[in-house]
Amino acid sequence: MENMPSSASASPSSEQLQPCAVPHHDHVGSATMASDRSSAVDSPAPLTHSQIAKAHGLRYAVNDVPPLGTSVLLGIQHYLTMLGATFLIPTLVCPPMGADAAQTGRVISTIFLVSGFNTLLQTSIGDRLPIVQGGSFSYLPTVFGIIANPELQAIPDDSDRFHATMRTVQGALIVVGCIQVFVGYTGLFSWCLRFVSPMTVACVITAIGLGLYGIAFNGVSECWAVGLTMMGLGVLFCLYLPKAKACGLFDLFPILMAIVVTWAVAGICTAAGAWAPDSACSTSAKMDVVHITPWFWFPYPFQWGMPIFRAYAIVPMIGSMLAAMIESIGDYYSCANISGAPPPTSGIISRGLAAEGIGVLLSGLWGTGAGTTSYSENIGAIGITHVGSRAVVQCGALTMIFASIIGKFGALLASMPHPMASGLYCVVFGVIVAVGLSNLKVVDLSNQRNLFIVGFTIFNSMSIAGPGGYFSTVGGNPFGDTNRAAIALSIFSSPMIIAFIISMVLDNTSGGATTEERGLTVWAKASEADVNNDDEYVKVYSLPLCLARVFKNCTYLEYTSRGKMPPPPVNGYQHGSGDLGDLCCPCIFQSDDDSEASEEECV
């Protein structure tokens, strides 16, 4: 790879901004060796992934910590981005269970609390990427199947049926959460990752984005005035106003500003009597949730009673767990690419899946009505705001916890009109598709074999399992009524799983493309990354504080995919950086390299 030009005024090209290592040449002769040493001195150091991302517009990379006030506002922006989808899950599953409005409000508070806990877990001991955790739609088909079970439907009292159904869902979530923790911390799933190529990741992430279009513009159509206003302001604030020097506020907070302005306009129109109180356009349509929600409510484990364990609930839930895991793997690669982090290794991915398993277990203990997983919409928010800071996402997690405890606050935000949330999705979800397709930049698309795999995979993942696809319109379960049939339906109803299976099988069984044409040469560095000594991997992915030394950053997980342990750290296991603690307690969270320099300030 050619060296970058030394001119400071030259604008770096995409080719020049690729991370590279200085090649080693075996020459003979002192004159040649002296020339090599001179060239090594003159050549610039390889660019890190965060430097490359910032050269392409990223404001804050994964390890950057914005000022406290900015971090809080950006965290609230993440919270608002995931608000609609997370709020939607309890409103979908609780009424069929038999819950009244007060019980539904308590489930809403619970799912926000657990989402906050799980986000802190993922960004601290999981994959350490700036990914928000929230309620997963992958679990809903199984949950609805549990609700429809004759054993539960035979309970005549609505409140009793709600408690029995929720406890049955809790039991299933606890079991599959333990299974996912085991799979993650044993590295069993990482064996499959050796067969994953950039084409597979591109197809899976693209399927994630396209699989969400059914909940976007359809919701906008419920109220054209509010939905189109949200879309228009989102495009204006994200694409046009940030280019104006006087509009720096829209550069960092385009989504937050679009939500505030749209909500204010809708509120004024509602107060003026432009819409009926029960209209989808009205900001008062969901105010009953605010009225019934207590000011303070702290959800606690087993608040609905002790879990009930039933095979008809546990077995199908395993299929939902697999769907959520595959979706999360695509999200990990996508988030790393867009936040300026190096590609996660198989061991880091296993650590992230284990943390999500803990999150599913917590969902079962608290009773949220569904498991949690990585939220793709927040990855889209990173692409729009150009803020990929881990500390910002942790601020968003604290906002979720605060909103769950201050019940009125969370309920007020949850009263956002549905067309407004759908307009937000129209702005954000398209970025997910674009991020997925960007993985093809290292794939040779002039090769007809690669074009066929990408096109065949994306089209059929939508045709089979996407909105309007076969399994979303067939009605009932075409596989039958058994537990195995329920698992099969969970798998084949997920466009992410279909894309994963098709692309991985075709890419690994068909010839006609070299390793370089498949994009694997670029990923070879990630699969063999020195996670213990590479400074960028250490800062991004090492565990915080003493956990890095106590658990040795779980580097044993690399063995499953590599067949060997990575080299031990030269200077001992170092902890990562870029956490929220760097703002609040810099003397504790500082890196070892900076400890002596800042010792006087801490004292």
C-alpha cells in the first residue's frame, strides 16, 4: 500500500485512509538496510480506525468522551431514538395477556429499567461497543404463542391470566438467558464466525434495516401532518442545516431537535383543537398512560410472582434467542464500522453475546414481557449524528433508568404520537441499510459470483421472511403445532437468519472468487489481531478497571476460532478507556499511561 503524502493540505482519499502496516522487506546489504530505515522514519504511522472515521466526518469516536453536558444531551437523544420501539412492546403484549392500563404502565417502567441495566452491562463487560440494548421484536412471535396457549386462555380472570402468562414468559426467558450466557462464555458460537465474510455481514445488516420498513411509513400514514413533519424536519436537520456554520446545534442534535420541534407543533395544534383528543395526530391520545402511572416506581425482581417453567414456552423461545443473536452479530460489525472501532474478533463477539444473555436473564427476573437485544435504530442514530462515543450511550442508559424510576417522566415521553415515532424511523432505518451495504466496499463486485450471492440473499430474505413475505402473510404455522414447528417458525420468520444462512452457505460452498475478491484479506487482520498488545484493541475492547486483570479480558474466547491463544500482554492486562467514569471519576478510570501525568491533579 502506498504511503500517504506528507502535504498537510492534501485531502486524504478513501484508499489512503485504509489502516495498514508498514511492509517488511528482506534485503541484503548495509546500504539497502540504511535506505529501509530512512524510509521507515519518513513514512507516517498507520492510521487507526478512529482517525479514519474522523477523517470521514465522525465527531466523537468510541473512546472519545464529550463534555458532561453534551454527553447527557446526546444520551437523551439515544433514549428518544429507542423510545418508540421499546414502548411498543408492552403495549402489544400486555393487553392480550389480560393486563389493565396500570399493569401495562408498570411493565413499561420495567422494560426501560432493564434496558438501562443491560446497556450498561454491554458497554462495560460485553463487547464494549456503543450499542443500546432494548426490547427485541424477535421474541414477540413466541410470546404471542405463549399467550394463545389453551392452558393460559382457560383462566377466566384477566388479572390472574396476566400474572400467569407473564410468569410463564419469565420462566422461558430465564432458561434461554442462561443458555445464551453459556454459549457466549464458552465460545461455542464463535466457531461459526470463521465462515462469516464481509458479504455475509453486509447481507445480514441490510436485512435488518429492510426488515423494519413495515413499521415505518405505515405509521406515518396514520397522521400525515405529524408524520411528514417529522420526516421533513429530520432530513432538514440531518442533511442541510449542519452545513451552515451558524447551526452547530443541529450538527450534534439533529434527531433531538426534530423531535422537540415536531412535538411542539403537534402540541400547539392539539391545544388549538385542530384534532380530536383520540386522533392519532393528537398529543393527548396517550395521556391516559401518564395519568395512571405513579410518580415513583422502582421495578423489582419477581414483581409478578415466581416464574413458571413450561416446555411449550421454553422450546420455541430458543428459536427467538437464535434470531436475536444473529441480528446482534450484524449489529456489532455495523457499530464498530460506524463508531471508529476496529472490527470485533470472534472472542469479543462471544463476550457481547454472553452479556446479552445476562440481559435476557434479567428480563426474565424482572418480567419485561420480552427479551432484549442490540438496537439497530441507535446504530442508525450514530450514523446521522456522527457521535459514536461509548460514554454517550452510557448516559443514555442512565436516562432509561431515571425514566423508569420517575414514572411520570417516562410515561410522558412514552406518550409520543405514533406517527411521529414512525417518521423518526423513516429517517433512521435507512442508515442501517446503507451501513450494511458499506461492508461491500472490500468485496469485488465486478465478480458476477459475488453479485449473485448478494442479490439472491437480500431478495429472498425479504421474500421469505420480510414484511409482506411468505411467513408474514401465510397465517398460522405452516410447520404444524409442535414445539419444533414453533422453533422453525421463529427461525424462518426472521429475515436476518435467512440472510445469514443463505449468504454463509453460498459464499463458503461455491467457487469462482479468490480470497481477496471475497474481501477476506482485509478481515484477516481482525481475525488474527493481537488483542492483548494492539493499542487500539486494548483501549476499545479491554474491560474497565480491575476487571481487565481479574478476568484477563476473557481472551480465552479467541481460542475457539483461532485454535490457539493470542500472545500474552507484554505489560500486563490493561483496562480500556472512554467510559462515562472518565468524566465523573477521572482519577479512577484513567489509563495506566496517564496515571503519573495526572497524579498531582487527582491529589
